[in-house]
Amino acid sequence: MNLTLKVWRQNGAEDKGRIVEYKISDISPDMSFLEMMDVLNGQLIDKGDNPVSFDHDCREGICGSCSMYINGEPHGPENLITTCQLHMRSFKDGDTIYIEPWRAAAFPVIKDLVVDRSAFDAIIQVGGYVSVNTSGNTQDANAIPIPKADADSAFDAATCIGCGACVATCKNSSAMLFTSAKISHLAHLPQGKVEAKERALNMVAKMDELGFGNCTNTGDCEVQCPKGISLDNIALMNREFLGASLKSEK
Amino acid sequence: MTKLFDNIPEGPLVDKWTKYKADAKLVNPSNRRNIDVIVVGTGLAGASAAASLGEMGFNVKSFCFQDSPRRAHSIAAQGGINAAKNYQNDGDSTYRLFYDTIKGGDYRSREANVYRLAEVSTNIIDQCVAQGVPFAREYGGLLDNRSFGGVQVQRTFYAKGQTGQQLLIGAYQALSRQISKGSVTMHNRHEMMDIVKVDGKARGIIARNLITGEIERHSAHAVVIASGGYGNVFFLSTNAMGSNCTASWKSYKSGALFGNPCYVQIHPTCIPVSGDHQSKLTLMSESLRNDGRIWVPKKKEDAQAIANGEKTALDIPEEDRDYYLERKYPAFGNLVPRDVASRAAKERCDAGFGVSKTGQAVFLDFSDAIKRMGKDVVAARYGNLFQMYEKIAAENPYELPMKIYPAVHYTMGGVWVDYNLQTTVPGLFAAGEANFSDHGANRLGASALMQGLADGYFVLPYTISNYLADDIRTEKISTESAEFEKAEKAVKERLDFFINNKGTKSVDYFHKKLGKIIWENCGMARNKEDLENAIKEVKELREEFWKDLRVPGVQNGLNQELEKAGRVADFIELGELMCYDALDRQESCGGHFREEYQTPEGEAMRNDEDYTYVAAWEYKGENETPELHKEDLTYENIELKQRSYK
Ligand SMILES: Cc1cc2nc3c(=O)[nH]c(=O)nc-3n(C[C@H](O)[C@H](O)[C@H](O)COP(=O)(O)OP(=O)(O)OC[C@H]3O[C@@H](n4cnc5c(N)ncnc54)[C@H](O)[C@@H]3O)c2cc1C
Ligand code: SF4
Ligand code: FES
């Protein structure tokens, strides 16, 4: 396939940035999208230009590193996959493809397609855990049976990979889906219930402080989330949060 | 000359660790906060170590090259984690897990370490459940288990096909808790570039801030390397793209010995290579072998017809299918250990029965499982893996069998450590896949996650305290010393060299070439002549690399080509060491298969008389041949046998 790529180039946080056009040929439909980017970078290096910087590591949809906005959608046109799982067979010969970074105030661009997502770590740090020490001297793992349905719901929420597509797609740059996934993961388990209310309060407060926007229930995040994290988590979080706010007012 | 002391405590096997813990020296809590510990890596081993040490009150500095500790390569582990809980009441015990691990490792690991691993395995599950790791459960609400290769009990705990993710998130959350308390300082997007030794002890590292390019000095009373394995020597592997050997390699060059570098695990079930553009290979979890059956056609014409696209698997009648693992190994069938399964696939494909254009693929078939359990049950167990396969291969595995082929997956070799997980450099520890310690010549499935968490949560907290107890009077280590100065200068010079070299070939060009040399000569089958040639070729490649490398861009800013250049420079040197080691080991064992040493049936033939040792290599300087030290392995509790899975 022959393609025209329109790629966001930005040389550092201070640079204004611009779209640059590249032609690329002989792309096999079996290539992954990132392998296509490797080919582009190979060409740029051979010409003595600077290759396009982009985050990636596992290349199998689990580390959450890759983060490209492709033709106006985070992780590209297919649903339920990350950019690294996208294959060129999803495009046609002659296509023009726009490739841009995540855009959100809380995710400043570092270079080209690389953004700073450390705000997500900061949200987890204020309570996205169970406060238990790592001595191993807890009770036996089977001491508390957990209904399979609860364990499964916890697991589903816990599969969030922290990629940030939900924020990137949201017109308010809200981090509700990400934050609620963690709150919901832990609230579904007896081990996490004890701190559930306080956790919700702290994480939501941090989210606001870091410059993520409000949720207006547009639902784009759920559609674009590569892991299918459900909006139900946001509802659960709102319940926890409301309960917690009422309590803390007392 | 460096001397090897395994420092295994005296006494009966079952009491060693208990006794060690009882006798270990402690650091008084008020002294701990004056003691700094550096942990390089935030995978299962590093994150669990940093969280635990932080919790104990040490002042921990943690490093990873990704933008968040949560993205360490451990996140990609799929199938599960072993523990001798015996919840299934199928006769499991600490001893059996110990025995299976030693046997699976083809009798090339250290009894005392492996026993300790089996012993603490049960604590891992308790700990993780307490942290909120959502393991799979049965309808009664209790934890579920599955079987993995090379064993006959069900002891593998799992969270669908995302066990590594869930365990790492658990460790990451424990780490985050310590970060918020201030006991751990996190350095994301930092690459460790060298170890700094002062008066013979590890006292810090030089790191590069990957965003600004700044070269930083960090000092500590002890340094832990938990930087993962070196499978990416081969260019193509199931490891994440950034996985690298730099931290281990710098440890080696600063005096730590490197153990068994030639022991590499080639995983039997990966998605085959599709073309030259390939950047990495994708694993299909071993858990699939619980229900999937592996086969190739009995007739070469059928294999050819499938390869040409004239037939599909569905056109081959049952009686013309060769379920070769079930045929050759009736006792274990599709669940033989990885090394055995991989070699068997290679043997069939080399004999002309491969089922893809490249001739390098066999079938992994779920049709019987779907008939037996229904599609829903299969989907519940393996749904995400099937989806992953379909995305890459563009075929629906519910309808057509998967095509798979072995690929580089894990490195049993690594930095040599004693019972304390301390290297031969005092104060330098190595944990997780970065050390060589527990898996001998072949690792059993679901045992790497177990080892990583055992090292970090349960072993290092004791052994590091024990070491640091003698160091409480040492003040904060200054970064102004001549040693730091010198190390920093060397790092800067190397980076400047890369940038200013302005050759004609990209880093990937060299990496791919290296991968090809090592895969062909030091991969699934090795022999003397090939290995000797490979050493020559790697030396030539190294020369060419330093002459003709082109790294665009600048040092002082984000430069991913520059990052890769340093990693590949180290891989090239390690590749050479792997060949020396494979050449030295004139036997076949586990993942190391020397064609000259096989049984008449083509199975690995060990030579216990001469090779029951750990090969620990010492760096002797640029362009010098490394020196081999041997740590003799003594088996007091297990009788050495030829492994049989028939
Ligand atoms: C696809 C796949 C599936 C697997 N499935 C299983 C399974 O089901 N069960 C099982 O038991 N095992 C499995 N394994 C093996 C297992 O995942 C790994 O062996 C294990 O996770 C390694 O953990 P680790 O903590 O040692 O290192 P890693 O998780 O590799 O972490 C390395 C860390 O070191 C950091 N680092 C590396 N170099 C530097 C440097 N120079 N400077 C700074 N930081 C650095 C990285 O940033 C990272 O944080 C699987 C492996 C793969 C590839
Ligand atoms: S909720 Fe979905 S889109 Fe948002 S960070 Fe998690 S995985 Fe990514
Ligand atoms: S590179 Fe890991 S999710 Fe895409």
C-alpha cells in the first residue's frame, strides 16, 4: 500500500508544533500500525532527518504506552484495541492518515507524539490501593470467599491499562473513566471496601486538582476505551463519592 | 581472582530459610531512614522490592525507563503464577513444587534457593489477595487453579490471560502507597547507565533523564538490579520493545559475574513471524495447552497444500493428523515442558511438516475443547487470547486452529547471585529475571512471576537488611567523589560518541543482524562450529557498529534512537558471551541443546559428571576473553535423573 501520513511534529514542550506530510510506500497489510511507523522512521533516519518520537513498549495491547490519535480517534478506527494492535489491513491503498498526540491540559506534549501522563500516577498515589503491608503474614487467601460475580466485576474494572484514551477523546478531558475503574475495582472486593469512601474522595479531589475536566456523560470514553471499561464504573464512583461527601460534611 | 561463595545457610533444606530469617541482622528503625537503597526496575521484582523496603523505612529511590512504573514488562505476563497451596487437594506440597522446579530446570539449579522459592510461594497468593488482586474464582467464591506444563498438579493461580497485569498493578499500588508516604522517590523515564563502586562496594548509579537528556548521579548504600531479562538480544522475542540488558551488563562490567548466559527459553506457542517488517513476536499463553491440541499433518503433501493455501486444517481428516506431543510423550502429552515442546515443533517443521508459507508453524487446535465444553467456556477461559490472535493473524481461532511457532521468551541466565541474591560486588543485589537464580536450564511456566514477587516481597527485605546492618555508620554517600566523576564522564563520552559518529546505518540495522546471528547459531539448536563462527561474526558486527552507526538528533532531549544505541551496544557484547557459554557447555540440558549431545530419540543428553555446575563468567576487560568460574551444584535432597515426560 502507498499512504500519505500527516504527522504532528513538535520539538519539545516549548515548540508550537505542526503537521508534517510524509509519503510512504510498500506497506504490507500484515504490518502493525507501529511497524508502519518503524518503516517511516527508518526512512527518516536514512535521509538524516529526526525520526518521529512515540511511546510504545509491549506492542501487544497491555502496557498502555502507545497513545496516538489516528484520524481523529484515540488508538485509531477499530474499537477495543490499542494502537499497537491496529494493523494496516484496516486502511486502504492511497489513504491519508492523520497522526497526532493525546491532547489534554493534564497531558502536556513532551515531543512529537509523546505526552506526559504522570498525572494518572498521581491519582493512584492518593488512594488507589489497599493499605496493607507486604509482609505476607496476612490471612489465608481462601479465608474470605468472594462471590464470583464480584470478583469478575473487580477484574473487569482492573483491566484498565492507564493509556489515557478516555481523557484524550473527552471534550472536557475528564479522567472519570480511569479514576472510576480503580475505585470500582477495589470497591468490589472486601479487602478494598474498608477505605472505599475515603479513596473516592481523595482520588476525585486529586483529579480535579490536576486539571482534568468534569464529566458531562457524553460516553465517548467508553466507546474509545481499548479495554471496554464500562460507564457503570462512573455510576458506582458517583455513588461512593456522594456517600463519602455526605459523610464528610457531617 | 573473584571467588564464588553461595552463602547457603547450614542445616536441613527445610529449615534453612527459617533459620536464616531468625539469625539475620536487622537495622534499627531509626537508622533505616538514613540509609538509601536504589532499585532499578519496577517490574514484579523491582516494584515489590521497592515497596517492601520503603515500608520498612529505608529511603528508596526507584527507577524505570517507561513513563510509569505500571508499564514494566511484567505487565504482559499472561498465564499465571504458581504456588504450592494445594487448594485442589491433588497432592501438591512445598516439596513437590521444589522437586518439579529442579526437574523442570533439568537439574541445573541450586536446591536451597529453589526450596525457599517454593516455601514462600504460598505467601505470595495471600499477599496478593490482601492487596485486591482479582484472581479467577470458582462459583463457590474460592480461588480457581489451572495446570501448566511439566507438572501433574493444578497449582497455577490466574486472572484470565492477564495475570501479570493484575499482579503488577498490585505491586504498583503498593509502590504508589509508599511514594505517597515519601519513603520511595520514583524516577520515571530514567535509564540507568552505569553502576558506581566506591571502595569495592556498589554505592550508586549514573542515570540519564530520558526527557531532558541530563546525566544524573544517584548514591545509595546498596543497589538492586531488577531490570528484567535479555531476550531482546535476538531482536525478535516476546519481550517488550524496551526490555534490555544494560543494567545487568553494567553490573557484569563492574565486577559482578554473569551466570549461565546461554540458558534461554524458547517458548513453544507464539504467533509465527509474518515478514521482514516484524518488530516483535507475540506469545500465546501456555495455558492454551491445557485445552488446545498441537498437531501437524501426517502427510507432507497435506502440509504443503496448507502452506500453499490449497487446503485448510479442516480438510485434514482425523486419521491424517499427527498429534506429535501426545504420540511422543503420552504421560504429559501437550503439557510437556517448554523446551521439549519447542524442540518437537522445530523437529516436525524441519522435517517438512510445517503448515505455513515459511514452513515454520504448527497447529494449536481447540475444536475438541469447543465440542467438549462449549464455545462459551472456552471464551471465558481464553477470550482475550483468542481476540489477540485474531487481531494479529486475521483468522478466527474458534473456527480454524491457531498457527504457532516457538520464539525467544525468557532468559534463565542472568547476573550471578548467592543465597542472599547478592552479586559478587558487595552491596549490589539482583532480583527477578535479571538474576540467574532459580530456574536452572529451563523455567517452568508460571514460575517467573512467582520468583519475581518472592525475591522482592519476601527475600530481599531480609537479605538487604542483613547486609545493611553493618553499614549503619556509613553517612550519606557523596556523589562528589572521583568515582562518580569518572563514571559520569565515561557515560557522557559514550553518548557523545554515538551522536557524533554520523555513520550510515541505523541502530535497528545492527540489532536485526545481531538477532539473526544469535538465533541461527545460539538459538534452539547449537553446535561447536556454528558457535565458533558466531563469535567471529559478532566481533565483526561489533566493529562495524562502532564505525558505522548513525544516531540522529541530540543528547540533551528525548532521543529514542540514542536510547536504543546504548542498549544494542550492550546486547552485542552479551551475545558474544552467550556463545562462549554455549560453547563451553558440552552437553544438552533444558533450553540449551547441543546437537552433538543427544539421545538416540533426539532428546537432550546431559552430562552430570562434568557439567553439574553454574557457569559464572568474569569480565576481564575490553577485547579480553572472559574467565569462567564454576559453582558446583550439589544435590543432597534430589536424585539426578534423566528427565522423562513419556
Ligand atoms: C509475553 C510474556 C508472557 C509471560 N507470561 C508469564 C506467565 O504467565 N507466568 C510467569 O510466571 N511468567 C511469565 N512471563 C515471564 C515474566 O513475565 C517475566 O520474567 C517477569 O515479569 C520479569 O519481571 P522482572 O520484574 O524481573 O522484570 P521486568 O518486568 O522486565 O521489569 C524490568 C524493569 O526494569 C526497568 N529497566 C530495565 N532496564 C533499565 C535501565 N537500564 N534503567 C532503568 N530501568 C530499567 C524497566 O523499566 C522495568 O521497570 C512472561 C513473559 C512474557 C514476555
Ligand atoms: S479507562 Fe480505558 S481508555 Fe481510560 S486509561 Fe483505562 S484503559 Fe485507557
Ligand atoms: S505498546 Fe503496550 S499497549 Fe501498545
